[in-house]
Amino acid sequence: MNHPLSQRFVRFAESECLGSSELYYQLSLGMTEDEDLLDLARFSKEGQPVPNLFFGAVHYLLSFDRDVPLTAFYPSLSASPVGSEDDAFPAFREFVLSHRDEVIDVIGRRLVQTNEVRRCAYLFPSIQYAAGRFEDRPLALIEIGTSAGLNLLWDKYSYRYGDLEGLGDGGSSVMIQSEIRGEFPDCLFGSVSRISHRIGLDLNIVDTSDPDEAAWLRALIWPEHKERRDILDAALRRRSGFDLDLRQGDGFSVIADVINEIPEGSVACVYHTHVANQVDRESIETFLDTLAEIGKRRDLIHICNNIQPTLHLTFYKDGVEENVPLARTDGHARWFEWLAGGTDIARPSV
């Protein structure tokens, strides 16, 4: 099919869903040949990853209307979900077309927000590694694409890597599990960095005290991914205990003003995980140039995904720029391969 969105669903199925979500893989392949549904998906908010937004919208609507046949195919909504060998697409198509106006409303006003708290599994060693270059100075965290600010609290979570657990805040009610491939980051075993500021920037700040906003975050998690959903729910409860500085706006364009607010005694630590792929290259280049200029006059950390081929650290110390590839990462942080040096011991003792 030559529909302009058909190949986007093909890529989504093959590169993201295969081996991760059998339901979304099946539905994506069905979408590629259905002109009616593809035309409906064209109402998606400009600049958004259409498959994620479209499937999230349906998941969201189903969470309020569970008495329909389609919910039987969603492990997140049914106590006894239908097996993957059964074809969900006819029920999916019927639901979407019968709720056409509601789907258009959701995909026209909602955004695919950063909600993957498990990405803190690689943010934890990355920020610890970067902070080690600046002795014991506190960090001023500045997250771009912060959504609800959950990843600003990476130091308030507990981590488990293989058999090794209790890292980070060992007593936290939020426990994040991931696999480390290759070398084990030595920086995981030092004291956790002191934090002076927690600033989050996003085009649309999510108010987690609003049940509808929290429901949208949950709907963006794929139906089979119970562990991700459990982590999100735990992080939402943890989040309620913190008053974060969350600001609505384009973080890439206002970054200089925000860094200028940070006292010189703190090291500004700018980071973003999966948001740069939604920004045009010219804006990214301007953003990087801005950080380079700031780095000439003050110490600065920048950790990013979706700009370099790997999770990447650039830091500026005493006006000198250094670049370090940190890790290869799974999109949902089920694993990461650490590249910045450590130990070959798979399960080191603490």
C-alpha cells in the first residue's frame, strides 16, 4: 500500500514490537493494509510518533470502556486475556471505527510523553559517572522532556542488576530492575550524588495528581508490559512526596536561561532520553552550540540519547570539552551495555 503512514507502522512492528509486544505487532501489521484506519491516524498531533500515539489512544479509551470485545485481547485490561494466536485486528478495527470521534480527539490533543521510569536504570550510572569528574559538588538536574518529572527522582529509587540489588536508595518503594551487559559500572558503588535542584522542562507538563493525566501515562505503556506498569505506579506514589520545579516550554530553546539560574557552586546536569528524535536537526545543532558556549565559562554535564549513536556524555570542566560514549541502550531499558569502563565481574560484591 502507498499510504504515507503505512511504512511507519511496518517499521514500528518490525523494529519495536517484534519480541516485545505480540499484540501491537499484530495490530501494526493489520494497520499497514487498512486505509480507513491509516486515514484516521493522520489526525495525530504533528511531530508525534504516530503508532505509539494511536495505540496509546485506543488503550486509553478502553480503560474507561472495558465492556467491549477488544479488551479481551489486552493483558492490562483483562484478567484472562485471549491468547496471541487469536486475531485481535477485527475487534480492534471495529472499536476504532465505532469510536472515531473519540480517537480523533485523543490523538489530536495528547502527546507521547516520556514515561519509562526504568530508563533511570542507565541514568543512575551515567549521572554518577559524570558527577565523579567534579569531586563532591552538588548537581543541578535539568531534564528536557520531563513529562511528569519521574526521572528527576532517579536517586530516590532502588536498583537491581542481575543478582545485585539494593543499589541507589536501597529502602525505596520503587525498585527498578535491568540487565547490564558487558562491563559493570564501578560508579554504581560510590555514595549517591548530592542534588541541589530538580528542574524539568516539557512542552506539556503532566500533572500526576490528576487521575486522567495518570491514566494517559499508564495507557502509553504497552499492554503486555506489567513490570513497566508496576514501576510507573510505584514512581507515581513516590512522586507525590516531592515538590519538583516543572516548567512548560521548549527545553532545547530555553536551556541557557535555565542554566543561568543555577548558582556556580552546583554543576548543571542536563539530560534527556527519548525526546531528541522528535526535534528537527537545526534545533538540536543550535542547542548543542549553546551548551558549548556555556561550557566555556562554567562546568556543565550533558547526557543524551537519540543524538549520538549511543547514550552519550559531554562534559565541560574548566572550559575543556570531553566526550564519552556511555552505553548502548534498549528503548525500554530492559538492558544496557556499559561502554565507559568498569569491571568484568558480572556480580561484584558491594
